[in-house]
Amino acid sequence: MRKSLVYFIVASFFTLSLSTFVGCREDKSAKEKVEEGIEEVGDGIEEGAEEIGDEIDDSTDDN
């Protein structure tokens, strides 16, 4: 009896944990998805520009 109660509690906890992680997703609108994509592209461009600037600095320092 005690073993089955422990199994039930563990199974319940697992089920609640799983449903919490799966159920908490937000549905984003198309506008939010586009804005997020634009921000990611902008961040990528900034990182690329910084890397290029660093490479230019490194190459001018060597000469």
C-alpha cells in the first residue's frame, strides 16, 4: 500500500511538472514574431560590425 502511494505521488509530480513546462508557452502574434526577428537580425549586424572593427584594429596594430 505504501509503495503504491509513493508511486502515485511521484507520477503525479512528474505529470504536473511536465504539464507546467509544456503549458506555459505563450502564443505570439505575427507582429511579435516579426519584431523579434528584426531584433535578432539587428543584434547579428551589430556583432558582425564589432568583429570587423576588432579585426581592423588588430591588423592596423600589427603594422
